[in-house]
Amino acid sequence: MQPSFEIYYILALPDWKPTEVTPFQGFAPMLPYFMPLMEAIPRFAPDIIHPSLDPDLRLARQRGGDGAWMWTPVNLSTLLSKRKPLPAAPYMVVMSADKKTAKAISAWRARLRLQPIHLSYYRAPNAHNPSTFDSKRLRQHLITQVRRAARVDRDLKIEEHLRFLKSWKPEERRPSSLVFHSHNVTRANEMTLVAAGEIPAMGETGHLSVSPAEDYVKGITQSSEAVMALWEGLEDRLAYLMMPPRPDIFLVAPAMYRGISKRLERVVDDPLVKASLRRLDRQRGFTMEIPITDEADIERIGPLLSLRGAEMKLLSTAVGLRAAGTLAATIRLPPAVDRTAGVVGQLARFLRTHEDPPRVKTARVFKIVQQALESAIPEEHRALIARSASGLKIIADAPIEWLPIDGVPLGIRYDVSRINTTPGNLFLEQIRSPVTHHITPNAFRNYLVLSMFEDGDPIAPHLRIGTLQTTDENKERIVGSYVSPKSPEEFAAALGRFDGPMAIIDSHAAHPDEDGAGGLIIGGKIFDVWSLAGKIQMPPIVVLSACDTHPFDRSHATVANGFLACGALAVVAAALPIRAPQAARFVMRLINRAVHYGAIMNGMGRAVPWSHIVGGVLRMELVTDIIRGFQADGAFEMERGSELLLDTHKDLNPLRSDWFERLRDRLLATGAIDRAAWDARIPDLIAGSDAIRYLHLGNPEAILLSSPEVVDTLEALVKFADPAQDETSTG
């Protein structure tokens, strides 16, 4: 047996209770004290392979998600009782942020046969100061550790580990030409540059502080462009056949719990604190002005603002750790994007009251949301978004997926997934670098449908009939398992028995209270999915074929977030009501695309991220609704519409970036419509499509559809490649 190559960085938190979280976003109370330690992590190696590679191979490896830092907060009691270095995973760095915890870790460490490295700013036996602990000392400790592991387990094979550790290259950091602002809006990009080998210029003076808005926009733009410059020369690496590049742009908009400012206002008496809470709730720009007359005012509101500031810095630092692992450029969005809640609620209420709403009115309300997003996001940053080549990760509570990019909502133009910023502790679980899951396309033949509709519900048959039409290359039906739970207990038992990659929840759902939790309707009652956390093994993929499973106008306690909290890696959910026939078509296409398109791409030697499977289906759904919409208007007959659909699907599989423009040109070429008719009608058709109502949550890019054919192709290419281009060492 060979040990794992990863180095695990553990943040040892003093024990805390679930009720003791920070008020605005919901972080464990001691987490803000770890920010200096978290910022230090990118200075160290993510695993023992990374420092042995040349700089360009390190960067290429990170783009494919194979050089990310593995870190996690762990309660002290859990660490002491259940976590310790093992021969199979010997490399552990434990970090403490208070004196009592530092001493407890030192005592625990002394009793272990395999002793982790302990970093702490507090003096404790055998603890190292993070500011003086460098890569050279880290390497020495890791060599000692793996040799001890081999003495503990005589069957352990450590020769390759010692070869990597002994071949670490001297650390040569290059000065950065970028001004490091050390501000929340640029922190993630600066951490990424440090992780890539850069250091701030000496005599740094570029700290943003109550600056004009254009200064913040400029700082974000320049730092994002500096990260994007790292991508140059990293295209078309052989390793990307097996580990495709991860999302290259993060869109970040910090948020607070819905309505938290108003709830806090009701329990405080100080009028200045009340005014500060209102300003927090209404903030639109990167700065916020509060009228302060003297030091007494600062004492009154200082703790409040410091606490919120610590939450935002913690979020930025955690995003920086994730972005550094994949060389993603981070675009910090202004708080104005969160001020779209009112019009989003208007859209949601309108769609909830209409089974088949008039497209024109839907488009009018949807356009207001899009215009609000467009006006909130600076033009410079929309231009940066358009440079994405491998997809985007949204880290926000706002509906950024609806931002128009050349006429198409961002969530359909690109492969997009999201992590909500609330609740804070769930955000931290999701923002940590996920372990890559390799799943064969054939495995998706084993899917589970959990249908909780009451007997006689007219929409119950749609999905079952739709999935029965899915066929393989031999025209044989792909039929998964169907279960109809009548109680939460039966639901949990069916999920727990399932060992396939994807569960499909076909049900009604509800999230009636803006402050309460959403749930699935089982046996006529709302069932809170969050209650299953820690009780069952969740499949990596959950598809929620149900309305309002992640509504933007409700609390953070959505059904989708509940499945993430229970352990799902990726969740497809609906922000709005969805219609049964379209929902059945969507699920049918997901299954077909996973099995067929996944197999085709694997046969060509390419692994496919699950995010691309879902992104492709969303584009197919929108294209279908556009073409059939013009057909329903009498522009052409069904046969011609089917031809247009087939031609456009060829642009989607594999994806051409100009697929939408080519669809427009094809429709114009029919002579049935002109450009004015297209421009007038297309907003209605996009707004009326169920494609805009779906969201992809979690980390779907870490799920790769990959079969042995991908490995065979990669090995064949490496075998015949120029030796100078041999990348087998990149892992």
C-alpha cells in the first residue's frame, strides 16, 4: 500500500454549539481568528508532488484541480478523539488560534506515534510559528513523518514519496507587478498570485480604504487580469483529457441572512445601531458611510461593524483558498446585486400564481431583474466574465445566473454552478476543495426516482413516461429504479439503500415562509430534508424535479441546501415553479446526455464534468423552447423546426461558443422572420422557458464522467508525445 500524497491542513476550533454562530452569516464563533493562518496556507505545498515540478507544470496541474489545498475546520474534541495521522494518510498540519487549544494539541500530539505538524502563533511545546515556518522545514518534517509511517506499517511503500520529497525544487518567488491592496475585494486574487509563486512588491501602498467606486472597480479588474495572465500557455495540456480545467472565474457577492438586519433592529434600543443596521441592509456600493460625531459613537457601533467585517474577510479568505487551488480569477461584485430581492420576489409571485403565465408579462418582469443585475455589475467586470473558457462559479445568494451575456442568461451561456454564502458553515463546507469523483457514463443507467405524489395527481405520470423513452445506442430502454415513499422514513430508507450516482426527486415542494425552512411534500406534509444530515449516505448527484427547491425570495434553509448539508456533491434545483412536461423532458435529457454524450466523449479520450452535462441540457432546453416558440407563432412547420433543432444541437455537442448567434442566423435564413422580429420575440421566449428556472448548486465540476478509455487514450498520447511534453508527472 502507498500513502496518499495530500497534505491535510486542519483548523482546530474550540468546541462550539450550533446556536453560537455569528449573527449575520452563521459562522462558527472562533473561525475569524483563523484568517491569518488560512492566508498562510497557499505559501505551503498542497501535496508532496507539487514542489517537485517546474513552475509551468504546477500551474497546469492547478487548472485541472489536481493541485488544490485540502483544508477543513474541525472541532477540538473531534480532532482529539477521531482524527490523527495514519500510515495511509500521514501528512497533517494542525493549526490552532488560541492558547488553550494550542496547549491541548501539544499534549495530544505527544501521545501519538505519528505526530502532525502544529502551527500556532501561541507558544506551546513543539508548536511552530507560522511566520517563520517555511517550505524547507515543512519538507524535513514530511520526510520524518513518512519514514515513521513505514515503521508503523511495514507493508507501506514509501519509495516514491521519498523520491518526490527529495526532489523538491528550491523556492524561488518572483516579485509581482500588481499593487496588493490587501482588501476584501482583491484578497482572493492576491492569495492566488501568492500561491502561484508571486510576492507583493516592496513598499506596498495600495490599500483601498473608503475610496471612490472606480478605484475598487479598477483594483478588482487589475487583480483579476493578473490571475488571468497565469493561464497563458496552459491550454491544451494532455492532463486536461482526464482532469478538465475547473471554473476559471468566481463571481462573489457576500450576503447576510434574509431579514437579519430587521430582526436585530427589533432587539436593540440604540438609534445609531439601528441606523447602522439599516445601512448594512441597503448597502449598494463597496463602501458604506455612517454619520459618526465622536469616539463614543465608534464605541457604540464598532463591535457591530467589526463583527460583520470579520465575516466578510473570512468569506474572502476562504474563497481565496479555493481560487488559489485552481487559478480562478475572482470578481468581487458590489452589494447592489443583493438589492434585486424585491423584483425577484415579484417575478416569483407572478409565476406561482399562473400555471402557464403569459410570456410577455413574464418577460417584462424578468427584464427588470436582468436590468437590475446589469446596472449593478460594472461594465469592466462583465467584459471579464465574457473571457471565461471553462465555466463560472457563483458564490452569492443573488440570482447572478440571470445576468444577460450577449442576450443569453449567464447560467445558460456558460457552464455555471453556485455556492450560497449563507448559512456560513455550509458555505465553508462547500467552498473547501472537493475530492474528485470519477463515474463512468454507464453508471448513470442506475438512477433512482423517488416519486411522492399523491394517488391521482395529474402531473405524477409525466416524469415516469418521459424517462421510459430514454434509450441506449441499441434502442433499448434505459430504466432506473422507481420508489414511491409514503413517509419520511420510507424516503430516507430508499435513499440509504441506493448505491448509484444520481437520485431524482419527483415531488411537490414548498417554501411558504420567508424565514422558515423549505421542504418536500410527503404524505401531504412538508418534510425538512435538513433533518437527514448525518443519518444516511447521500448519492453524489441529486436532481430536484420539484418547484421552489431553491427560491431566491426565501430563507437560506432551502431544500437544495438541505441536500448539500446531507452530503450531496451536486444538486440541480428550481428557483421558481417548473412545469411537469418540461421537467420530465429535462430529466430525460440529463439521463441521455450522461449515458450517450459521456460515452462519446470518453471514447474520444476526454472526461466530462457533470457541470457540462447539466449546462448542455439547459442550452438544449432553451433552444427547444425558442424554436418551438417561433413554430407556434406560425413561422415554419414542425419538420423545419426539427431540422433547426438538429442543426443547433450539433453546435451544442461539442459546444461552440457562438451557438446562440448561429441559431439566430439559421432562423433568419429561413426567411420566416427578420432581425426585428427576432429581437422583439426572443426576450419573451427566454423568459418563458423553464431553462432559466434551474440552478446548479454545490461542486458539480468535481464529478467527472470518466471511463477506462480516457486513461488508455492519455497513456497512448503520452507514449508518442515528445519527451519534453511528457506530463505524466503532473498526476
